[in-house]
Amino acid sequence: MPGGWSGVAARCRRPAVQAAIDAIAWTCGLLIAALATNSASDLVVGPGNLVIVCAVTWTAVVLTGAVCGLYSGRYQAETGAELRAVLVSAGLTGLLLEGICQAGLPLVGDKPGVAGLAALVGVLAMIAVRAAVAAVLRRPRRPAPTAVKVIVFGAGSAGTQLVQRLVGQPGARYRPVALLDDDPGKRRLRICGIRVRGGRERLAEVAAETGATVMVIAIAGGCRDDRVIRELITLAESIDLITTVIPRVEELVAGPARIDDVRDPRITQLLGRDPIRLDLESAAGQFAGRRILVTGAGGSIGSELCRQLHRLGPASLVLLDRDESALHAIQLALHGRALLDSDEVVLADITDASRIHEIFAQTRPEIVFHTAAVKHLPLLERYPAEALKTNVIGTMNVLQAAAACGVRSFVNVSTDKAADPVSVLGTSKRITERLTAHMAGEYPGTWASVRFGNVLGSRGSLLGSLSAQIAAGGPVTVTHPQVARYFMTATEAVQLVLQAVAVGESGEALVLDMGDQVPIVDLVRRMAAAASRHVEIVFTGLRPGEKLSEDLLGKGEPDHRPRHPLVRQVPVPVLDAGEVTGIGHLTDPDEVRAALARLATAPGPEQSADQPPVLPGQPEKAEASR
């Protein structure tokens, strides 16, 4: 039989087939009720009358079922909502048939209780058929030959959905062999034949008995605690189990994530701290009904920012990028379609001043988030003119276009490498901070910058490179045994950007307290442990423009947190756009580096105006001493 029992069961869930099965169940119920009450002789038995009985009964059943939504796909199988609808439909059908009998058509005889018994038999048959179909569709399928045996931790709704999805999915990569849950009330529970074997204390024993090599943490809702997840990861690692985790409920609700999209949780856990949650309730009202424009909308930060802004109900959200594929991807993520034919999608390069002014004049944004930039440090060391062209001149173009159309808020995305910069990337982004601060003194509104650390999972990030090298079996290249970096999640980065509109003072740079820096060697070792393989680490030496460790604040910048305990607000010295215009013609790499370093450095209390700045590529004294 094509499709086997699953195909038959799937066809039984089609509305017409379901209605026919319900009608037959009720007809059988009438006959059984009449026989059980010895009133079968009261039924009309002639062939013609039998047709009338069936036609009336079937019409009543289908009509009441349709009214209750049983055939419209409104209810999930075997849920309380479906059960209530079946019971209401059965009650209405019984009343309708009884009314027809009272009108003179003896469908159920004239003895008391026949109609009620017929309704009972009918509703039991309806429920039984639905339960049988759901059981067939959920029966365990043959897993892939290479399926990994997993222990699912969490027997709540998330764990139940995950197990049902995995056992019912032919060729699934994971095969659940046991469930664990710390709730004693779930110790006798079985889900799709998989029973709860105890709490976390039995993890080692259950892993040995089942041969499982992976533990999936299936906690998605409000009970999800990062501390608990860290404890489970540590426990699993102590017995050589790989740990994966399902997406958070926010991702399941708002994004394309699915319950069986298990992923490695170590990347987030390597932050060494709980993810930071900024209070954005006050900021949310700043965006509803506003015209917003995002440059670099297809990038890692830009796209996540657009997703968050889209939910806040702006009057318009203009997505500007020079990468047409990236624009296609973000429009698809926002709307589920990507025809690229609406005014919200703008293909443009920020280095084209006249084009940027034209776009701003047409869209008249009230709030601008400037995330467009070139960011790969080694490439910019080799081609510093590209940093000048895009990061500096491009930002100046966007700033001037924004000022011309009277924006109320402008947020420039910078980097921690802008604090005491020694690289081309750092000096170019420091200049963007100073240019933004200059606009604060010339135009109304809020003009602020935000500094990011390394964003976990962003395109072209360090973690992507390490993952690829580990997947290939190594070796993994690290510049220095002591190199360390600040990390933050994309969610934290976007929260900081949005917070800048709410709490940022014009002319400031906002810096998130990201905890301690993470040693890259530790990061590599934990990622290699997750892949259950040993990889060789090769140290290649610091590259030009790189630091052993990053700084969040530059020399002389105060650790000032007036509005939020986790957000530093740093004043930025201004830089007139005229000084940038004066270096726009430079192309020689050495001249460009020197010019960027000069403009990035404002005279401070420890440096006179005629003291030469540190040039990009020169090691700092602290680093040289190492």
C-alpha cells in the first residue's frame, strides 16, 4: 500500500474523510443504541427509509461538526480544545436528532435513553478514530543508520515536542533513548515510549546503560535558567557527553528556529557571565510610529537590528545596503517574502554622497542606525584606503545626509578597537565617533555612538573561523597564547544600539559592560571538546594592528554610568568634517595610515597637540614589553 499506514492516517485527517468517518460513527451509534435498548423494531427498516435515516443523521453530524470547526483544521490533534469541540458537536448532534424525532421521524425509536446512548457511542467513536490516527502518525519511525543516541533533559512541553518530532521524523539525525527531569512528579512519565529515568544525578548511569553520546537540554520557556544550563553542561562534560540545546522560546516564536534545531550552547556559555538584559520598555516607545533607516541592513548586526525594530511597529523601516543578496535575505526574514520591489529596500553604497543625500531626502527618516562598515582588521591593514573610503568618508556622507533631513536620533555603530586604537580599523572607527560627536554640537537631536566587542556568530567572526578549522580536524591557528577578547551576543549588541536612543546623550559613546575578556585558547579548547576530537593549536604571532587584549575605554575616558549600571557613557572629542575632507584624496597606504592615526587622536591631558600619535601597526608599549 503506497505510503503504508502513515499514508492512510494522513488521508484520514483530511476534512471530507474526517466528516465521513464521524457520520458513519454516529450511524453505528444509532444502531447500537437501538439494539441495546430493544427498540430496534421501532427503527424504520425499509431500504428507502434507511437511506432517509442515514441522510438525515449524516447531515446533522456534518453540519454540527462544521459549526464547531472540526473539519477546518482549527484544532491540533489530541488537545483539550479538540476534545471540547468534539463533545460540543456530539451534544448538538444528539439534540438535533432528538428534535427531528419529536417532529415525527423515528430515527432512534421512542424508548427513553436511546438518543443519549447514541450520542455516547458516537462521541466515543469520534474520539477513538482521532486518537488512532494521531497514534499512527506519531509512531516511532526508523531513524537514520547514523542517528546519534541522545538523552533529552527536560520532560516538559519543550521536551515532549522535541521527542515527538524526533521519533516521528524518518531519517532523524538524533534518536532519543531516555528522558531525564529533576521534577519528581515526572518520574513515571513516558513520551512516545521513552520514559523518564530520573533526575540529573542519574545522567552518568543512564548514559552508560543506553550508550548515549549526546545530551539535549530541552528547556525553552520561562523556566530556562542559564545557571542551570551551565551546571548541566559541566556535569555532561565530566562524563564525556556532548551537550546541545534547543532554541529559546523567543526564537521559536519570532524567528525561523524549530524545536529540533539543537545547537551547541558552549558559545554563549563562554561569555563567562549571564547574558545581559537591558530594560528596553522605555526605549520601545521611541520607535513606534517613527520613520527609521538602517544602513548595512543586511549585515549581522544590521539584520538583527531590523528584526527587532520591525516588531516595534515603526511607521516605515528603510533597509539600506550595497549587498543585494543580503537585502533579499533580510526582507525574506521580516515578511516571509522577498520580491525586492518595495521602497523599504534600498540598494546603495554609502561612499556615493549624492545617492545617499537623494535617499535621505526621499525617505525623510527620523531615526538612523548606521551599521554599514568594512571590519576585517587584517584586510584593512593591507588596504587602509578602503577603511578611509567606507568607514570614514561613507560615515561622513551618512551624517551629513541625516543632518540635512533633520533626524531626531542618529546612532553610529563603532567597535572596542576604537579605544586607544592601534589598527586601521580602530582609527577609522574612532574617527566616526568623533565625527558623530561633532554633529552633536552643530545640530539638534541625539548623535551618539556605541562600541561593540566581538559579536558571537556574526559573519566572518573569529568563532566561525575556529569552528571551520575544528570541523576540518585542525590545526587551529591562534595568534598568541595570551590573546583575549571581549564577546557579546547579537541580542546584547542590538539592545545596546536601541538603548542608545533612550539613554544616550548627544556626543557620547555608549559601552556595554561585557564582563571579563575570554582567552582565545580556552575558547578553542572548549569548542574542540564539544566536537569530541583533539586538535592541534598553532600560534602564528600577533598580526599588524592587533592587541593582546582589547580596551573598552581609552586613556582618560571615565567609567561613567549615570543612566544604567551596565552601560558606560563616554564623552567623545569632536572632529570637524573639514579635516576629513582634506585627506579624502590620499591613496598611498602609509600616508592613509598616518592620516587616520592623526585624526583619531585628540590632544588630551597626557598628550600635547604636537606629540606624534601611535601609528597603526606599531605595538603599544605594554604589548612590546610582553
